[in-house]
Amino acid sequence: MLRTLLRFKPRDVPVRVALRNSFAVFAPLALAVWLGQPAIGLGVAIGALQTMFADQPGAYRLRMRRMLLSAAIAGLAAGLGILIGGHTAVLVPAVFAFGFGGGLVVSLGPLAARNGLASMILLMICASMGLAPAQAPGVAMLVFAGGLLQMVMAVAAWPLQRYRPERFAVATILEQLAITARTRPDASQPSPTLQAAQDTLVLLHGQHHTRGVALQSFRIMAEICERVRVDLLALADVHARLESGAAREAIEGLLKQAALVLDHLSAAMREAAAPLRAEAEVAKLQDFTPPLEAARQTAQGTRDPRLLRLAAGRVAGLAGQLRALVRNSYWASSQGQINAQRAEARLPPALRPNSPWITLRANLTLSSVAFRHALRCGTSLVVALLLERTLQLPHGVWIPMTTAIVLKPDFGGTLSFGAARVTGTLAGLLIGTALIHFAMDGTLVRLLLLWALCFGFRLTAQVNYGLGVALLTGMVVMLLSFEGYAPGDALSARVVATLIGSALAMISYALWPTWEGRRGRAALATLLEADQRHLTALLAGRVDVLDDTRSAARAARTNVQASIDRLKAEPRRGGNRDEAQLAESLLANATRLMRAPLTLEAQLREGVPLPALPELQAYADAVDQALGAQSRYLRLTGKFSEIPALRPFERRLAHALPQDHDATPALLDAADRIADSLDTLTHLLRRSGTHVPNRITDTAANAGPG
């Protein structure tokens, strides 16, 4: 809990966005106070406050759509709350329905979860306001208008900076590629570019992508970035295995020069400028070819000549890809026209969203984490509501509101949000007390403080939730002061309600927890199945599907990492710590497995064919069988004895490969490293027999020594 409270994540909200969002909360309230109508300003400010977190990076079209949706949901929830707030018998089932629905939609992603939470909060806040039902349409329209104001400000630059989100997304990938070139990540660690690449694919090929001919330049650049990533990681792997200091120094220099080119390209993309510096630096890459050749000639008798032969092909490929990036970046602007043939706009299947209704129906089962969270959330909110109405506390609505905010689908999330909520509220009590004594004298001062606190809340809520809540507490004091509430009373009531609501959420989760163990094994099995499809396609020479299969593997790897994080946040019980360590070891070796054939993949993309050998087909079949058997073993539906050893197949392939074939060096290297990674995974799974609970009897009986 202490680590959670002290953990500060990198800030992902630009200052200009926080300023824009907080201004949309401040401006309507300031105008309404000036006109003598603070209640109207509060309604608009609440709508803007609820919608500002939907202002997330993405194409302008998508940003407008999701902010409109958030504003509409907020308005409808506010109106319904006023309509039924005076009738507890009607409100209780409505609160359960909103809690259940808001809990279930976490299966649709973060934006849906945020909208579900906002609808719960506004329903309960407006139900406690005691307004006449006749005022419901007016309040609903004010809240919607606040969300609409946020949306207008978010997309105001659309006509002037049409492709700004796309430029910045590609620039982010280029920055991450430069980091990859400088740091040369270990083969067991994921590339820094993974998440940026996934986000850019969705931005450029998703359902709501921007229209226009210049967009194709960005798509081409994103595709080239993937090839650059493959070459950079292949060279990093070669560097790690070289024995010659001169050769290692030459590759280090080459990667540093590539990083310099990528940095200049990223800066040009962000500034919408011509990539003149990158163009000058990319020409210097050819200076590194002679040192590599000299190192190869002087390293006879070691394995370096073979590795340097692989590196030479990747150096040429990397230089070509960087030159292509420079060429295409000239056209990546709002005014640019494209000289390349238009390609089909296509999002890899792994990143295409399913129908929301299909996803929701699939989660209507007790085995679903989302369904269990929905039941837990709906029931807890009803209990919190009844507790609020029974205790009749001032500002008692904060009890169910806090319960809704703190309760998460996983133990770690519930614990961390509960601890941060309580700690942040207590810190906010200190902030609020200081504000009461020193800054409550004038309307203008209160308005400016409201803006500053809202700005700080937007900027820090994702950095450290406790810090964000502290600023939020002060902001709520400022808001309520315009409605005539005494700040001191509001502060003490908020502290009491926060303690009760947080305790209720954590007790609710403790009574019916959802542990991560079984889900973690399923996520690992899905990752191995994704790796299986990629390696099967690669060893069959099917270059046309490699982008799709690699995207699926990336998405699965992200899910496994999230599962491990949840597992590690759970309390120590049984063998869950051993299981977390095992999952981390399996993930590291699965990552190493996908790095193993990068040089071969790069050659296949350049048109080098695979040799037609029965031994290669036998090896590919063994890889497919091994990964399939490993995933079945993790799902508790297979036997350990079904997993074949890869090394015998690799040895037969190595003896059969013709020495004069262009793909032989890369294929030899890939086959050796794939066999090593798969046999290591098998060894780890053998050990898992003592740590994985609930293993089916047939598997345990047939697992041999494991």
C-alpha cells in the first residue's frame, strides 16, 4: 500500500490539454457568477468536469465522437437522477442497474469504464440534490452543454492542424525507436516501441481514422518503422553475442547514428518541418560498412564472421529504411500530396474491436471478471445508498460516490484506489483548511483557485491518484462555496463519507474477491498461441500475414504483463508469489522467442526465399506442436508428455541446410535460438507442476517427473 501511495507514473497529459480542460470548467462558472446565476454555471462546470477525461489522444473524428458520447451519458444520468431522486423505492433498482451496467462495461475498455463510472456518480449526485422533477430537463441540458464545450475546445484546431494527432503519433514511434537504438534492450525485454506502435495502428487504420490523401504517408511511415524496429533489434542481438571489441564498437556507432537520424525525424514530424538534418545524417550510415567488413576479416576462428555476415545485411536494410522514412516525411503534412500508390486501409485483426454487444453477451457468466465486478458494484452501491439515506449525513452522497470510484475489478486496483482516496482526501483537508483561512475573501480569488486546482487535478490524476484527489478535494470546496455551502462543513463531511465509502468498497471486495491466478494462466496460454501462429507463418514464408500475427502477439504480451501486475498486487497467499515469478519467467522467454527470428524475418521481407527442405517442414511442425502443447498444458487441458523437444529437429535441419543458400545463416541462427527458447519454456512448465493449483488429475498423472 505504501509503494502504491508513493508511486509516481510519468505524466501523460500535456500542459496545453490540462489548461484547455480546466478552462472549460472555469469559464462558464465565472461567466455565470458574473451574471448572477451561479447555479447555471455549476451545472455546466459539472458537465465539463465529467467530460474532460474523454479528451484523449486520437484522431479528431474519434475524439469528437467519444466526447459527445460522454457528454450525452452525463446529461442523461443527471436528468434521471433528479427525476427519481425523491423516490427511494425507484432509486434503489436504478442504482443497482447503473452499478451493474457500469461494472460490466469495463470489458469494453477504459473509455467505456470511465463513462460507466461517470453515469453512476452523476445519477447519485443529482438524486441527492432535492430538486423538483420539472427541473430535470434543464439540468440535463446544462450538464450536456458543459461536455459539449469541452468537445468544441478539444477539436477547435481540426481545420488548422488537420493531421496533428497523426504527426505526433508517428513522432512518438520515432522517439521510441531512437531509444531502442541507444539502449539495445535485452532479448527477454519487450521493445519500447510496442505500445506506441499499437496506438498508432489504431489511429491510422481504426474505424474513425482521419480522411485525406496525406494520411497514406503516415501509414507508409508506420509500416517502415516496424521494419526499422526489426533491423534495430536484430543488430542489438548481434551486438550482444559478438566477441570482437572492434566489431561491437562499430555496431554501437552505427546504432547511435541511427538514433540521431530518428531523433531528427521525430523533431521534424512534431514541428511539421522538412527533415533536412535527418537527411544529412542518414548519408553518414555508409561510413560504418568498412569497419564492419574489417572486423569480419580479422575475426576468423570465432563465431563473429557468421554474426557479422548477418549484421551486414541488416545494416544495408536499416540504411534503406531510414532513407525511405526521410523521403516520406516530406509528404507527411496537412499540405502534402503523396507519390506512393494508395494501399488498403486495414487494421490488423488483433486490434479490431469486437461488436460491443457480442463482448457484453460473452461476459454474462459468473466466470467473467467483468460480470463478477458488475454484481459486486451494483450490490455495493445499493448498500452505500441505503446507508447514506439512513445516516442522513451532510453531503452523504459522497459515500456511494466514493464506493463507486474505489471499487475496481481487481484486488490491487481496489486497495490502491481506496488507500489513495483516503490519503488524498486527508491531504485535501489540509489544503482546504489553508484555503478557508487565507483565500476565501473574494469571488475572483475563489474562481482563480478553482481553475488552478482543476488544472492540477487534470495534470496529476494519472501521475499519482492520491495527489489528484487532494487537489480534487480543494476544488470541490471551491465549487460548493458558490452554492452557499460552508467550506469547513463540506471538508469534514467529505472526510467522513470518504472513509465510510472506501471501507465499504474494500469490505465488499474482501467478501467476494476475484483472484488473478487462473486468468493469468489463460493469458499466458493466449500469448503462446499468438506466438505459435506467428512462427508457423514465418517458417512457411508467409510474409503477407506477419504484420497481423506480430500485432496479435504484441496485444497478448500486453495482457500478460497486466495480469502479472495484478497478481503481484494481491496479498501473499498460497503459491501466488511463486506463480507471479513463474509468469514473469515465462513472459521473458516468450519475448526472447519472438526476438529470435528477427533477422530471418527481415530477409524474408526483402524477398529472400526459404529453402524447400523436408527437414525445415519437420522443424516447423515441431515448433507448432510444442507451442500448442505448452498452451494446452497451461489451460489444464493437455499433458506435459505431449510437448516435444526441439533440439533434435534443429540439429537435423542444421545438417541439411545448403551452405550457399542466401537464407542459410539467418535460418541457422533463428532455428537455434527458437529451439533454445522453446526448450527453456518447457523446462519452466515442468517446474510449474508444483506451483499451479487445480491442475487436472489426468495432467498431473501423466506429467512424468514434473
